[in-house]
Amino acid sequence: MTLTEDTALVRPDATALLPGNDPVRVLGTPAAADLDPEDLLRLYRELVLGRRYNEQATALVKQGRLAVYPSSTGQEACQVAAALALSTQDWLFPTYRDTLSVVLRGVDPVQTLTLLRGDWHTGYDPHATRVAPLCTPLATHLPHAVGLAHAARVAGDDVVAMALVGDGGTSEGDFHEALNFAGVWGAPVVFLVQNNGYAISVPLAKQTAAPTLAHKAVGYGVRGVLVDGNDAPAMLGVLTEAVDRARDGGGPTLVEALTYRVDAHTNADDATRYRSTAEVEAWRERDPLDRLERHLRETGRLDTGTIEEARAAAERMAADLRTRMHVEPAVAPLGLFDHVYAEPTPQLLEQREFLLAELSDDVEGNCPP
């Protein structure tokens, strides 16, 4: 038997896994003529709502109602498409920047922002919503997504997991481990890398020498796809196809979306220290909302009434969020010790008693246990 006849040494065709040289685009191409008008209008309404959500959440930080808010302004096409590509039974694994996707999956915005308010670890039930808690450590949720997807398939459940991660997360060990397991198991999982150019202040060129982040997929036997992350129809098409492929047993896909974080990393960041105004303005010209609105206007599919309707719906969402976030939350400091261990350790019990004594001594009575 020759080496080429040994099935154990047969490897998948690498060329079938490689991303294209150019990102997938729809807007501005002949493919745009084939798009469903209703799908485009739904994307437009969600982008309008997403932009307003980002504005309102950013304002809530300045009003002291949120401790921090990592804005996804400029990345809304990625956020919207990720939510719309999934079916009800699927799971979303978001990072701290992906609250818009969580809201668009149907989670209450106030519950979604609970972690960023500092009240609790997460404000929603992951099992009921099929949305994993917002993940702040870089890429640690990726192996969780692979494990859930693999376990669901073993159990015979029709479930696909989509895990969101930034370009900085692809330099973490958890990214490698997740992609490796996904490839070996052929797990029904989609990795969406939102490449916004910076890992906080570190530009992409200082953290990887890969041709693209999508090229990393082939090293794990995973298909890689490169897409214009500010082209909403392209994003939805690529992610829907990847989810369908995973559901049909085709295995995992790593999607790299080229996009840009228009705002600073968070309210604690000064982005002018590491990027120029000219660079930001160049990306504003490629704004995902403006691009889709321009396409719809030019093709006669968007009238003034539809625009006003979308903006009014977004404003109602923002007003409701603003009103409810200005209500003082009922805090329960001793809840800090709940759900840490099934059987609390002596140290944990000691700390609990210490906090209880401090709360009892609080003459102002502002922090009832």
C-alpha cells in the first residue's frame, strides 16, 4: 500500500476551504438586482433600530446609568445579520460588544445591558433565550460554543451555534482550541470574526501576519469566508449559507467580516491616540446603514413614509430603554455569593458574614441585604 492509498493520510482539499481573494459583496454588484425587496427592507429597519440603540446606550453611560458600553456603531450589519441568520432553536455566543445582536434575538434590552450596568453577571436566562452570557474574556466562549454544538448533534438536536469574536480574539489560545475541536468533530458551529481593525489600540498588522483572518480556518480543516462586513445583504447571505451548511452536516465555517468600529473601544478609551480622523472619516463613507439606504433609494424601494416609520420605531425603543434604565435597580449585595459553588467554601461563608456585618452597620441604610 502506498502512502496515497492509506485513507488515514487522506486530507481534505485545501483549496475548497480557502476564502476568496476579495471579500464577498452584493451592494454595487449585479447580484443586488436579485435581492428580495422585503428582505432588504427588514435589514434596513433593523439597521436603523441598531444605530439608535447604540446612540442611546452610549448616552446612558454619560448619564451614569451604565458603567461601560462597548459601542458597535459602524458594525451594525454584522450584528443584524448574525441575529437574523439563526433559527429559534439555535444558540448565539456573544462578546461584550455584541449586545445589539442579543437584543435582535429577542432579549429585553434592559436585561441585555445588566452586565454592563454592573448589577449582575447576566440579566437574562441563557437557556430560555438560547443566548450565552456576554463574554468579556477574549475568546473563552468559543470552546463553549463548539462543545454545545457538538453535544447537540450527538443528542440528535437540530441546533447550530454561532460564536462572535473580534480580530483580537483570534490571537488567543482559546480561538485555536475551539477551531481545532470544531474541525476534528465537524461541529455545527459558525465563527463570525468582526475584524474592525483594532484590538483596543493594537492594529491588526501588529498581531497577525496571516493574509486574512479567514485564511486561519484552513489550518484546522475548516472553511474560511471573507466578506464585506458593512454590506448588510452580503453579510446576511454569507451567514445564512454558513448556518444552513452547518445544519445540513457540512461542518463549521469561519467568516471574517471586514468592518470598522467608528466609536472608541469603550467610554474609557481615547481612540485619537492610535488612529487618525481621516481614517475614521474614510470608513464613515462606507457606513452600512447609509450604503443600504442609498441602494434602496436608487432602486425606488424606499419612500419617505418607510424611513419615518423605521425611525419612529427606533425612537420608541430608545425611549422605553431610557425610561426603564433610569429606574433605580433593586440591589441584593449578598447575592454576590450565590451560585459560586454548590457547597459554599468556609472562606466564602466568612466573606459573606463580613459583608452582612458591614451592611448592618450602614447607618444610611442605602444597601439593604
